[in-house]
Amino acid sequence: MVQYRRVWSFSVSRLQLQPMARSLGRLLCLCLMPCLMVGHLLIYVVVSIFVFISYHPPEVPVLFVAPGTSSSSLKLAAHPLHPFWNLQLDSGALWNKLQHPLDRQYNPILRGNDTDAMGRLTNPAKVQPQVGVSTCRPDQRWVTHLPDFDTLPDQMRDFVLSMHCTEYPLLLNEPGFCGEGGNEEGPMLLIAVKSQTANFESRQAIRQTWGASGWVKGEAGGEGGLVRTVFLLGRQDGSTGIYPELGELLEVESRQHHDILQWDFRDTFFNLTLKDILFWRWLAANCPHARFIFKGDDDVFLRTRSLLDYLYQQEEDARSRTINGTGGAWDFVVGDVIINAAPNRQPSTKYYIPDSFYKGMYPAYAGGGGVVYSGELALRLKEVSERVYLFPIDDVYLGMCLHRLGISPTHHPGFMTFDLPEEARSKACAYHSVLLVHKRSPKEMLRLWSELQRLPPPC
């Protein structure tokens, strides 16, 4: 009996202790769980710091705008040092501050139904060329954002004072250049040459050689196509600097050849971007069916027949991709592509861009001696240029527009915008392997054209 009572007492005591043990276990878990979580967090932080400290990004050579280096000199495409556009604004850079809100406003992801599947605005602003007197005047609105404005070179100050204006009237126009209203089938290749009023000899040499308008056969007797050439000019006279008054001579040239477009803005190096923007608008209104556009300077030599062969091959490749179901919008652009370029910070050079105006790397762009793009892309460039602020260097501006369209230019080694090796420049045979060379005088153009009409001996 006594033994039974002891067992009973022990059982009762054990039953009373079990709830207490469970409570103590829960309490211990509650106390230890935060400690374990904090411990795991501490380990994660330590590992993250270690990885961050030990990571070293690859070193990449920085290429400058002038004299520049093309991607043909690199075996592989360079890895960019930074993304072209950083959402964290760089303080003190005027262009960045102006452009950043536009990039956010026209972001295709944020805009939703306001853009189509190709990222184009479904209701873009309609801008037509005007005829009349320019009403654009210097504006001081952004001067206060440049603390070093008074020390900047004249061309930079002039640009800042007028960069708000992209509307300039046409002084000389050719509205029927591609047929009435541009409704007829456009040329295979529309050559748009940036020139200046005084460069009469260069324009005439181009007309007599590589820029002759008419039906042009391919180099190897290929299909060929209609080629039309137009010259893009601003205003260059006594009112814009120390220039002779050549306006009447230019009007005579225009009446004779009907291939000159002139706008009422000062024809300076930093205003070359205006020629792109205003030409795209003119193209959309007057020659929207051009299949390809060549845009270049009036001191380049272009092997037009070889270029036509190359463009026909590109069209065939594009058609093949479409038939195979891999084609889409044809955003074709080719030239001497410059990658990983940084702004030139040397005030003594004409390419100088101060740190107070722009910060960051440049997007990939094609050297401005000559670039070719499809007519379809030209119309898209017209649209996107309406939401990209003016930039002083026209080559870079084209790259900025392409970047916002999500397009990368294609490099072609035949675009020798930095010229042939010096020892090969006098040999006609060396030119049969290129599409374009830069820095040729009118006399050199005529000589080269004559020599290239016959097959030269091997080099």
C-alpha cells in the first residue's frame, strides 16, 4: 500500500512537471530564435562586405572622341566602365539634369499604352519645316547652372545660350526632291552631305564623282539603284563671323543643281547636330521612302558602287530573317563604330566638353565622317530626337538617340574615317578594299575617281 502511494505520488508529480517543462522549452526557443537570426544576418553581412572588398572590375581602356580609336583596333568589344545612364544624377552636369526627366517621362515601360511594340510614341509631335525668319534668340535660363560659364570657350557658351532652340526655317529648300509630297518610291540611297557655304569646290567635286545623282550600277555589275545627293548647310556670312558674303552665289548654285538645303542657323562645329535633327524632319516630310541614308562630310571619298552592293546584300539577309520568322523592325546602322569613349576635357580642342555640362561615358557611336542607316531608322531617329536634348557633338548625339531606341551601331572595317595608313594613301589599289576614307580635297577626289574607274595592278 505504501509502495502504491509512492508510485502514485511520483506519477502525479511527473504530470505536474510536464506542462512546466513544455513552457520552459517554448520560452527557451523564443529567447534563442532572435539570437540565431541575428547570427545569420551577421554572417551574411560579413560575407557581403568581404565579396565587395575583394571584387575588382576589369580594367578597360578609355578612348577619347578626338582623335579617337575605332572598334576595329580592338579584338573584342570593351566592357563599359559604367552604364551610359545612371539614375543617380551627377550633380553639376547641366545636360544630365535636363535629360534625366525626359528619359523617365518617355520610358516605354512606364508609359504603357503610349508607345507601340517598337517603343515609338503612338502620337508623336508633328514638326514640319518652316520658311521665314528665325525667331530663336540667345537664352540665359541655364547659365546659372554652369558655375564656370564665363571661363568656357566661346563655342561652348554660344551652344548653351541657344541649345533650347531646334526650330529653324529653311532658307533654301527642295520640297520636290523625291517627287511630289515624297509619295513616290524613294531612292535606293539618299546621300546627305554636311557642307558649308564657302565649300563650292567640294560640292562640285562630289557631284562629278561619288555623289553623282542618277542610276548607279553596283561595283561588280550588280543590280544598282537610284542615288540622290543633297547638301546640308547652315548660315555662314558676315553676320555670323569673318566670312565673305556668298549668299547670292549659293542661290545661283541652288537654282542650277537643285540639291541644297539651307537653314537659318549659324553654321558652326557645335551646330552640326542641328543638321541631323532638321534633316530628319525634312526627310519625313519630303522623302520618307528612301531605302538607305548616307550621312557624311564634304571631305570624304565614298565608293558608292561598292556600298550599293553591300546594302543589297544587307537587304537580302534581312528578308531571309523575316522569312525564317526571326526578323522584326529593321534598325540598320553601320559605320566606323567608336566604343567606350569619354568626353574630351582639354579646353584647347574643338571637341572639349566641360565637366559642368556633361558627366558620364558616351554611348557607342559611328564616326561622323560617314555613317549609313536604313530609311526606316531615319524616321525613328526623327521621333526620338524630339525627346533628346541637343548635344554639341553630332556623332555622339546620334549615338545617344540610338541608345534610347535600344539600337547598337554595327562596325564595318571599310569605313576608314581615320584614314588609311600613310604609306597606302597614294596607292589607288589600296582603295579597292574600303568603302569610305576621310580628309580628301576636291582635287584628290577627282584624281581618285579617275584612277578607280580602271582596275589597278595589285599593291
